[in-house]
Amino acid sequence: MAKLTVALATFNEEKNLGNCLESVKDLADEIVIVDGASKDKTVEIAKKFNAKIKIVENQAIFHINKQKALEMASNDWILQLDADEIVSNQLAKEISRVITMTDQEVEGYQEKLPKRRLFLRHQALLEARDGNIGTKEGKYAAFFVPRLNFFMGKYLRFGGVYPDGVIRLVRQDRAHFPCKDVHEQIVVEGKVGWLENDLIHMADPTFGRYIERNNRYISLIAKQLADARTGKDPLTFSKYMVGMPLWWFLLTFVRHKGFKDSWQGLIFSFFSSLRFPRAYLKYLSNS
């Protein structure tokens, strides 16, 4: 029978880690955690769930420590999670079934997914941005999981936020992070499928939490702009200060119907669009 490792990279996650590990304690045959020298009770909480823990330096590109967690896993399959994610009972049961399926059974399962068309459309958008994900031939090596994001008291279902597909379930030694970019796609050696049930992402229960995370991303984007030697001419200035934020707001709030998520959808679209001018201004101030 296939066994499952749950793998996480953590840093100061005492508020989230307990709920995450509680949701997988009956699913995981092994829990491994790479912790970036947390200053709170993260490691203490992890020990209560008998996790194998490795303490390292925290990294700006968090995928570096995520990759280390993948390398610690000793089982056939790995469920890679963030500490603010919760696996529902339905998703846990689905994972247990899927990792025991033959490739032929997985093919049949994929054909019968109720939201298959939505999932494949979302995957096509990701591949347009990131390039091909996985291969068309060979064995199934990974699965996307649709992620339901919690934002200031509401699960966002519009604005292009859902299904927010993330590759979380992977075969041992068949997936790795390039560790070059905060938004990079995990590289998979094999076919990639989808799971049906949502992964609950307690991303931003408060506005303060959202701004805290957003600030980290803006710093990384500003560094990427510097590394790319982005222009400082009037045209580039207008692009980042006006063109890109306006395009993003109209895309998420209007075209993708973010307005259906009430005032939370408005706040999400507006402040996520501001990452472009904020990152560009930070890049200019650091130059």
C-alpha cells in the first residue's frame, strides 16, 4: 500500500500550524518540517505531532526550504502543504484513494471530474504563463488541488481566485522546486492530474495579515525588477503606475466578476492591483 509523507516549510507559524497538522494527522504516515529558525512556538507545536524537524536559515524565496522538505520525505507520495492550509475530510479521503490507483484508474477518474472543464481551463492559463506543466506521456506524478482562499471573513470564489490550482500531491523524486522565484511553478517529471475536493487556505483572515504577506511579495517583486534592470523611463513608469494596476483591477473585479464576492472582492482586486506601482516605487527608491 502506498504511503504518504506530509511535508512543510515553516517560519513563525504558531497561529496556523496546529490546525494544519490536526487536519492530516490521520492521513500522514510521516510528517516532515523544515523550519526557518522560528522565534515562536512553531517547533514546539510540530513536536506534538511527532514531526521530523530540520531547523535551517529562513529564506526570502520560501521554495528553498520547501525543496528541502521534499528531500526529507521517505514515502512514495508527498503532500506538500503551507502551514495556513487545512485538508478537509473529503480531500483527505480523496488523497487516500488516488495514491492507491493504477494509472488507468486515474485516467478514468480524471474523465469523471465534475469540474474538469474549469480545472483544465485554469491549467491552460497557468501553462500560458509558466510553460508546459508535467508531460503528456508516462505515469501520473503529481496532482493539482483546487484551493479555496479565505479573505477577511469570506471564501473567495470569483475574481479569478478560484480554483487557484496548486500542485500539492507529488510522487517521491518526481517533482522539485527550481528555487529561483517566489511565484515559480514546481517542475514535474510525469503527467499531472487534478483532485476534486478543495484545500482550505486560511490566507488572510484579517487585513493586517494580507498586508503583511503582500509586503513580502512586493519586496521580492522589487528585487526581480532590479535584477531585470527594468527601465526608469516615462513609458515604463506609466506602465507600472497606471497601466498594469488598471488592467489587473478590471480583469479581476469586472471580467472575472470579483464584484460577486461582495466588499471583500473589491478590496482584494484593488489592493492586489497596487502591487505593481508599490513594487516599482520600491525598486526606484532602492536604485
